[in-house]
Amino acid sequence: MSEKNEYHFGVSNELIWSSHILMGLFFIYVGYEVIMKQKIGVPVALTLVVLGALAGLYHAHLWYNSARHKS
């Protein structure tokens, strides 16, 4: 059995893994700033809002596709 080098919709595994690593580092940074009682600033807050919205929409899309293919 050959290993598939793509995630859903033809996106490469490396791109997905890299984005997850970068988001993890970003969340570590934000968490550290909050722990140290620093304000995170508008650009970081906007980034959190955008990442949260994208994650929610993407997972809703996957859920919708999964439910549609089961029936």
C-alpha cells in the first residue's frame, strides 16, 4: 500500500504539518504573553480571531461533507 502524500482536497501533508507547527508556536507565544500579564495587541488578537474563524469554518465544512456522504 503506497502512502498518500496529500491531505483533503489535494493539499500536501507537509503544508498541513507546517501550518500546525506554526500555529502551535503562535499559541505558545500568546499563552506566554497572557501568563506574563502582557497585552497581546491588536494584530495578535486579530490573528486569533481569523484563525478561530477559519478553523471553525473548515471543521464545519468537514462535518457537513461527512454527514452528506453517510446518507
